[in-house]
Amino acid sequence: MSVRDDQSSKITGFESGADDYITKPFTFKELDLRMEVLLRRYNANILTLGNLKVLLDSAKVMVFDEEITLSVQEYRMLLLLMQNKEELVLRTLFHEELNIINEVQDNTLNVAMRRLRKKLSDVAVIEVVVKKGYRIHAL
């Protein structure tokens, strides 16, 4: 926020690292709308389901604001579930995304999903839809 509304002051502000530049006088409605835009931009990089968060920029998974460790395969499965939260994710989509090509590897999906379900049991339920796929819900 600044009283200076000349072009060079605005440019200096942005070059110094500002995300936005608002000059006085301003209305609270304008300030509110600018804050909504910034929050929308920030939240676009976070997938949230209750107390479960996936920080896409850093590939971190947070449960109750504590980072948990997932294997690459578990992380990729969680991404599919979170991008389609509360919707059925077909087994065939997991097969495509995880490059599963035969029945032996299909069992790998079952085992990895079981591990993921256990790690997330405090914050989410991963529902099994027999022979079809999986669906994630918040607790």
C-alpha cells in the first residue's frame, strides 16, 4: 500500500518482489477482491481434503500440518485420488498412470493402496469399490 501512484513507484514495488500494488485511497471492497485473487492463486497449488493437504509445488503431504513420507507410487496414487476427491477413480486409470501392465503388478497396486490407506487412516478413508476402483473421503 502506498500513496505513490506514479508508474515508476509501481514498477519499483514489483521489481522489489511485491505480488500486488495498491494506492491510497482505496475501498475495502477493492482490497477484499485483491486478497481473494492472491488466496485463489496460492490455493491452486494445494489439494485439500479435511486435515489432509498435498502441496504440489514441493510434493509434500501434510496430515494435521505434519509432513508424512510416501513412496513415489503412493504419492502418485494420492494425487489421482485428490484430483478426483469423492469420485470413483477407476483401476484402469491407476494402471495407466502407474504403468501397471499385468496381473502381478495389479497386486502391487493393491499392496501400495493398503499402505497408503494405513498412512492416511487418521484423516481420510479410501473406499474400495470392488473390481472397479477407489474413492477418497475426509473423516
